[in-house]
Amino acid sequence: MRHDKTLINLDRAVIQKGGLRKFIELSWHQIEPGKTFVPGWHIVAICDHLEAISRGELTRLVINIPPGCMKSLTACVFWPAWVWTFKPETKWIYASYSMALSRRDNLRMRRLIESEWYRLRFGDAFRPLNDNWGTAKFVNDRAGFRLCTSVDGTVTGEHADVQVCDDPIKPQDVSKTSLTNCLEWWNETMSSRLVDFQKSARVIIMQRLHVNDLAGEMLRSGGYEHLSLPMEFESRFPCKTSIGFKDPRSVEEELLWPQKCSAESVREIKKGIGTERGIAAQLQQQPVPHSGAIFKKDAIKSYVRQPKTPTLITSWDCTFKETGSSYVVGQVWGVSEDHEHYVLIDQIRARMSFSETLSAIRKFAYKYPTSSAHVIEEKANGSAIIDMLRDEIPSLRPVLPEGGKEARAHAVEGLWSAGRVLIPDVTFAPWVGDFIQEVLEFPSSINDDQVDAMTQALTWLRERTLRMKTFYKSMNNTGNISCFL
């Protein structure tokens, strides 16, 4: 270590002029002594947005970026250490899905600010408080601190100028429970842990894992700047931000950090992830592939003129909640005259009470009197409906679906890919737009009620169509089978 005052002063001047990105470059070997710093324009982009937070130009920021692109080092280690060089009173709370990950970066920052390199250049900015210099929290003599916690942890009594949530969800546990717990923690626990509710900053850094992950929910709620950095450039999803950033790439599939992550490396990463949905989410920051997840966009076939459908049924997904995110969905499906196509004809979708659900089923039964069956899942809500309406509507048919939602979707996906499912064109059925979006996003969609009603209908119709075809083939009869459905 050279103690040359000229060198020390030069480093300070360079960092003062070059900001966080220069601080990272010059202090790199204090954190990674055995590795060479590999620059990248994406690191500059992250630094620019974090600096905007430090200047108060931004107070809410979501950064979506693939794993292994230096997000944690930049935002969780170098950034707070850099800010303490000129604003050591800053209070930080960092969190991750794992306390071990949070503590790892706490210790890396602490080692950096304890290093001789840092103390020679910025030791006059603050001094550690030895009686409060721990692994989960350390405090300086200017009342600044860095505290680490986890999504299931507590921060009772602590208030931060900057909250940073880095990887709030474990990629291997993207369950509804995990997503809900994470959102409640951020909205209910952490939202009150701010020094100044107007000026304090909140930053989320993560790879996208689900349409309902923390980043997705916050972006939908509004107020967050969004820096999205996909591994491979996609011109249909260009990233621009309010501070003047624009993704500098222009060639499709151009890599984010080719100096560090080559095309061959990306191929290996894709093999490791395995699924198209996982690749779209974790690498491209699109939690649903553009082509669709289970059901593909190019498999969607629409009609302007409704085909003749002598066979009709209605299919119901019932959850009577007057508030919340669940809907009641009723769909009308038909089988074409040649028995080759399954045709979506009509749909009702709304949040309904029990009595409203009964009225909706009656309405569809009267509107489509030739329906041979009104199919309802025989679980809590469905059972209650069947008990109430069985005498009034004799063609109610209870079903107990086999397997989970995804298994049922995969079971009917072949009908879609074969072009045997027809849906109305959005020009005369505006509700179809939401239906298509849910189908393409499933199973990551916010709601799945339309998909549930659809898979239930197609399963019912296909089984009976095949049964009757087999019957007529054995009887050498080509008559109409609609009366058996």
C-alpha cells in the first residue's frame, strides 16, 4: 500500500469528479483482491441511478437485472461506502430473502470502510463506534448506520434514509405465499421504517421471477423509476428512464456484459434455468415469455363470424368474494358441427357475492337454453351453488378436476397448438383482450379464473366428444353426437 499523499489526493479528486463508478474502480481490490475489475456500461447505468437517489432526484427505484452482473456489489457494498465519504450521517437498511445474504454484504461493506485504503482517503469523514460495530448493524460517530435484515425479519425502532431490498424472493420458492408475504412486508412493515416519508428513498433490486413479484407489484402501483437491463437486447422492450438513460444497444440479442458473460456463457445459463418462462424472467426481466408460457401466442385463433355450434355448455369458476382479487367467471363454449373445433362464445367475469353468482348462472341458463350442461367445480363455493340451483336448473353438472391448475392447462394445451380452439375477435368481444392476456401469462398471471373456466370446459367437452366418436365408430354410425354431450 502506497502512502503517497499525492496519490491519495489524486484518488480523492478522481472520485469526487467521477462519482460512484470511479469509486468502484479504485476501491475494487479492497473487496476482490484476486480479481480484475471488468467495466460495463450497465454498471455505469446503475451508478447513475443510485447517484440520482443520493442527490434526491429519485426516491423510488426498481432495478431489474440478471444474476451475476454485479448488482449486489454495486448497490449494497460500494454505494453506501461511497455515500459515507461525503454524507456519513446516512442511515441504511438492507434486506434480502436470506439473512445470510444480507449479512454477507454488510460485512463486505464493513471490510471496505475498515481498509487502510479507505481510511487514508476518507478517514476524516467519520469514525466507527466500537461499542456498536457489529455484523448485522454498525454505526458511525455521525449517527449513520447500516443495518441488515431479511424479508421475514424485523426492524423495530429503526428508521432509514435509504431502504434497499436486494433479491427479496428466492428463485426456487416463487409460491403465492412467498409473493404475498414479501409484498406485505414491504408495504406494511418497511413502509413505516423511513426517516422522512417524503424524502427517504426505497430501492428494489432483483431479477424478475413472477408477474406478481415485488418489482411487478410496485411498478403497477406507480411512482417507481424502472431500470430494466435484460441479458439480451430486445427492441420491443426498450428501456428509457427519467434521468436520461437509454439502453445503448441497437442489435437484437446483443449481450449486456459480453466482456464478462459471453454468448457461450449465456447458453450455459439458459440450459441451467431450463424453461422458457424462467429464461424470460431471470435473464430478460420479462416474467412471461413474449410468445406465451404454456399457451403460445401463435396458437390463438380467432373468428369474426361465429361457427355453428349445435353443442353448448357453460363452465363456471366460482369464488364469491365482493372484495379482493378473485372473480367469478362463467363461459359459454360450443363444439363445431364437424366436432373438430371448440368455440368460446361468451363470458361473464366479475367480483360477485353468493346471490349475484346465482343470478349470473340463471342469466346464462336462460340466455343459452340449449346448453346441455352447466359445469361447476364441486368444491366449497360450487357445492353451495349446486345445492341451491339443482332443482331450478337440472343440467348443472358438478366436476372434481384432477391434478393442479398447471397440469390441467397442459392437458388441454394440445387443442390450442393444433388450432382446434377458436375465440371471438376482440373487435366485437372487447373482453377477449383480458382473456388472451391471462391465457398467455398463465401460470404467472395475476388471476387464473378465466383459465380455470376454460380448462374445465375443454376437458369436459373433449372427453365427451372422444367418447361419442368412439361409440359411433364402433357402431359404424356417423350421426350427430351433440345430444350425448
